[in-house]
Amino acid sequence: MKGCDMDKMLIIGGSDAGISAALRIKEIDRQADVTVIVADAYPNFSICGLPFYLSGEVADWRTLAHRTAQEIARHGIDLLLDHRVLDIDPTTKTLGVQSSQGATMRIAYSKLLIATGAESARPPIGGIDLSGVFFLRWMADSFAVKQFMDEYQPKHAVVIGGGYIGLEMADALSQKGMAVTLIEFAPQVLTTLDSDLGQLVHDELVSKGVKTLIGHGVEHIESSDGRLLVHVASGRSVAADMVVVAAGAKPAVELASAAGIGLGAGGAIEVDRTMATRTADIWAAGDCVHTWHRILDRHVYMPLGTTAHKQGRVAGENMLGSHCRFQGSLGTQVVKVFDSVAARSGLREAEARAAGFDPITTAITTWDHKVYYPGATALHIRLTGDRPTRKLLGAQMVGHRTAEVSKRIDIVAAALYNDMGVGQLCDLDLSYTPPLSSPWDPVQMAAMQWMAMARSAV
């Protein structure tokens, strides 16, 4: 067993939350003893960038590193790469650790952060482990897909799942020249949006040549004459040279659960807003934990990279004895699908009603900038607010990739964070020039329409 001094800080996991925590600790106390245990050799890599590496838009996978291992080490952070944690013993405050070569050891800690992230959901599909069937969660997954594409030059691909990763992979594989079929069990792609906005994303897929099977569950996959046959519940089958399963994610909590660390919303690790678990001297952050939602005023499971960075930073500071709090998430998300961008922040109308609000929603379609300037495109905005209080609750948007969709959803996110009313959006001093916007930004146009609707609903 390695010796343990009183400030030995161990972090399990070298992705967003883990590295953010380690960096924050060293920012505050350069003498702190911090070790990050990483299951692979790729600490602090942008997993969100994997589809763009596989599409060829990012030529070199090394550029996906937020920081290299050498840069992390220069902060005084010890990295234990290619080592897996086997168990956590909160009583002795030790971890069982195994190297990639099989050597085992026990390492003691005074403070511990669990940042084990999430793992790919594995739907009950027969044949899911066949050669040519891939998940996409870690760097090694992307290397396996890349090697397969380089070696076999597949012409047809099936993507199972119409969420963010599924849509990005349909885009990526199409860019590699493959004929792509996307299969989604739900009645629409991108179920985080209302159905009519999801339809706009679906239309973009179809316009770019992606075949879609919506509302179809995959029953099993079989290998036949060197190809894969994907069988759906309707009795149809789709032939492919490769399959990508993108059926969502679930929190990686096996270590925590086995150690008696409590679980919370969505089966994720239970933490308070300081990111502390109920177990002494153990914190947790990132995709393995539940997340405080600012509007719902309760914890939910909502794995997002932006949230993981923030939670890690809070946890790292509190491991040094501080008492800062994670300020919560609004579920702000954005995705590019070919030439379209879809985004949301806050609550949709059905979600707001389920949370006890009395919501009304307005939907507008307007130009993303002054129409007399060339290149104006349609921007679809859906704004939700609470009728009696006029409180802003959320927004959804779909537009062309040039339409500054991410800028506009961030306006809403900032307003939601500050608990603003819908009408107050019109008071914001937003930037304007004809090639980029209008004197009243489209978000403000939506707010004006919402206020008019709210007045008429009284």
C-alpha cells in the first residue's frame, strides 16, 4: 500500500469532471497531492468530437485533447494511465487498482472524487456483439470504427438511435460516402424537441440522402454472407456493412454502488450541491451523478459535458475544504445535423406542465437576419413561459447552421439562469447588424409574440 498523507487526493476518471477537479485543486493549492486514475491512455479528450474525427472533419485525433498528458502533468497533477479501479473501501479509505498488465495494488486516499462518467446503453438486441457492430463512447471505440472503415471500406451503414450521437454519426458516415439508414424506436428523431421541430431535423436527414425508419424497434442483428442484416419489429430488414448503436447513455455507477455509496435520480450517484456524496470524504461529479435542475428545483439525470466541467470544478474546490455549490443546469443543448442546427434550453410545455406550471408556448418562424442582406434563412423558435407569472421557462430552436442558433439559445439560457420574465427579453441590449440579425433579435420577436398571446389568454 502506498503511504497516505493527510492531503492525498485521488480522482477516478480523467475526462471532463475529473480533470476539471484536478486543475481547480492545483489552482488553489499548488502543493496539493493530486493523482488522477485513468482507465485508458487518453485523459482530457473531447469525446463530443468523436463523430467529427470519424467524418474526417477533424483530421488528427490528437487534436481532440483539451490538454495533453504532458500539459496536465505540468500543473503538478500525477496521471496514472491505463489503470482501472477495482473497488473502493470507504472504511480503510483505499482503492484497489489494476494496471493494464494485470498488476494490482491498493492506494490510500484522504479525499476521493468519483468521476467515472457514463457508459453506452446496451439495448436488448440480439447480435449486438457481432463484428462490425460498434458503440461510440471512448477513444478506443473511435479507433475501432476508424480501423474498420479504413480496412473494409464499408458502403452501407445503419445507425440505431436518433438522438444526438446517432444524428451526428448519420452525418459523419454520410460524409464518408456511405449510404446510411437511421433507425429510431421513438415516433421522431431528437425526442428532446417538440415533434414539429423534430420533423424539421428529420426532413434535413432525408434531404441529405439518409433513409429513416422512425417508430421501429430493432429486434436482432445477424451476420449473413459477410454482411449484417438488421431486423426490425415490423418484419423489415436492412442490410449493412457496419452498424453503430447510439441508444443513449447510463451512469457508470458500479464502483460507487458496490462501495455502498447511495444512488439518486436516474440511478446516478447521489450528491448534494457541493458534489459531496453521503459517504465521508467522497465527492462525485460528471456523467455518473445526478444534476441539480435550476427550474425544476430538484435533481435529474442529465449527462452533459458542460455540466461535467462545472461540477468537477466545484468538487475540486470543496475537496480543499470550501463550501461552494453547483448552481445547476438548464439542460442547454445544441447539435448540428448536416446544414441544420437544433437547440433547446429549459423546459418544453409538457415538461413545464408536469412540473406544476401553467405554461403557454408561442411558435414563430422568422428570418435569421435582415432579409435584404443575402443569405437570410428561416429560423424556427418555440418559446415557453408561465402564464400567470410571465416567467420564462424554456425555448427550442431549429435553423440553418449559419443562423446563429447557438448564440440565440444562449440568450435564453442566460435569461433562464437569472430567472427573467419573458417580457424582459425585449429589454436586453443585443447586438445588431443586417448580415447577422435585426433591430429586434428573433428571440425578442418570439418574446413579443408570447406576451401578446399571454394577454389574450387572460
